[in-house]
Amino acid sequence: MESTNLEVEETSLDAGYALLRQSCGRINFDHMAKFRITGEDRKGWLQGQVTNDLRDLVDGGYAKFCILTPTGQIVADCDLWAIGDEYIVTTAEASRDAALERLQKMLILEDVAIEDLSDEYGLWSIQGPESTDVLGEAVDLPRLNAGAVDGLRILRSDRTGSGGWDVMAPRAEKKGAAALVASVPPVSAPAWEAARIESGMPVYGRDITDKTLAMEMGAAFIESRISFGKGCYTGQEIVERIRSRGHANRRWVGLIAEEPVAAGDKIEQTGAITSAAESPDFGPIAAAMIPASLKDHEVEIATEAGPVRAEVYEMPIRL
């Protein structure tokens, strides 16, 4: 499987998937890009750079947002947590350099400092419906979505659709962070891939590229990351133009296929699979970018083994 900023220990697909859907499991996102933003002007400045409205963000708060080009393409898909006098931002390693370059470029006279913590800090994630109870036995969890405990940053996150927490720690103290989550069993890459595709969670570099428009990513993505009531930000004109038109030319959807498919497989010569997995609940599943004009509930996918039929679902995939 293509690298997705994910390092995991190998367990079986079924076992890892059961952990994510029934209890909780451990995933190592050690190479995910991590930024720290500080300074008195950080909220007002970032408000003018990103797609979501941060005006109500408080200490312990959380928000998703995108950074866009002037023509509306996604530079980075980000998560942000507010902890005291800092913001912690995570994004895919594939968008690390472009995101950092863009943010630094937009700094003029503001009291804002941006630090790239990606090489200095690691990131463990505990995901699943019992993650709060399990992690809460080892550490005092933040009352809201984020906090600092004994040099660790504890961040509420949902990276699989079942909820969870990230534990971010300096690499020099990684043994301490590892010890904190050591009792949580590891989840395999195929299990994480199945869970995140089902839940409509895209990966930058595969489901999203530097050619993808934010408004192509579907209703759930847009609702969680884009505010239509905030002030101006780079790319807003294109977002509003697509909104007024009613749709983008493409849309990111989920598929349940009759047989296994693979990333890159073509859909009736007009679309393509962006990610694929085997789901213990749904069988062969995939994420795909298809033309908005394609309204059929079924599509035909051209695979190496021959044509495969698949049902189309808006993300997340739900029967």
C-alpha cells in the first residue's frame, strides 16, 4: 500500500478492524506533519487564511480547515487544537512543505510565529469507541478537546470514524509516550484503511491532490471544514462561485464493489478510484472521484481482472 504518513505494527485485518469498531487500537502517525502557531495575533491572522471560522475557538477547542490556493485547490487539509497560548496543527506529510511555505508567505507584520515540529515530535493515535475510557485510566484527559499533561499534548481526534485521541510528544521522550499507550493493541494498515474509507476520511496525496477543489470533496467534508458565514480568505471566491452554481464538476464518493478494485482503476473512462480496501463489514470498498453529472447509483470499474460493478454512496459509506 502507498505510504500515507502511517506507521503501524502488523495485525490481521479482522482483528484490527474489530479493535477500531468495538474497543480501541493504537496507530502510529509518527510522520504526520505537525506545526505550532504562537503569538498574540494568531487567531485573527489564521482566520484570514483558512476555510473555517475560528472566531469562537477557545482554549481546549478544536477545528478542521483547509488552506486553499487562489483558484480554490487544496494546499492542505488540517486539524487544529488550541492549548493555552499555542495552536497545534497536523496535516499530511505530503502537504507539509506547501502548507508551511504558504503560511510563512502570508506573515507580514503580525505577532505570529510558526514552528515546524514534524521532525522533533512524534504522534501516537488511540482510536475506537473505548479510547476515552482506556486512555483515561493512564492520564488525566482534557475537559474539552486538547490539553498538555506532563510534557505530552493530548488531542481529541477521530481518524477512523469511531472517535479517539492523539498523544503528541517530543521524540526524545518518545519512550514515555510509548509507555502511555503500550497497553493498547496495534492496528494494521489494512484495518485503518478500511475504517477511514468507510468513514469518508480522505488522505492527501491520494484522495486529495494539489489539483483537487475543496468543493469536490462532498457534503460531509465541506460541512466540517468550510464556513460560508466568515470573512474573506484565499480561495473563497472560487468556493462561493461553485456554491452559487450548485455543484462542482466532480465529486468524491464511496463505492461498495462486487469484487476487489485498486487505486487508479478507471470508472467508465470518466472517473477513477483514489483509495481501495477490503472491509470486514462491507466487502470490497473504495473512494473515487467521479463527474458530478454521473448520477447513476451503480458504476462499472475497469480492473486488471475485468469490469466490476459497484454501488455509489455519498461519504461516509452507510447502508
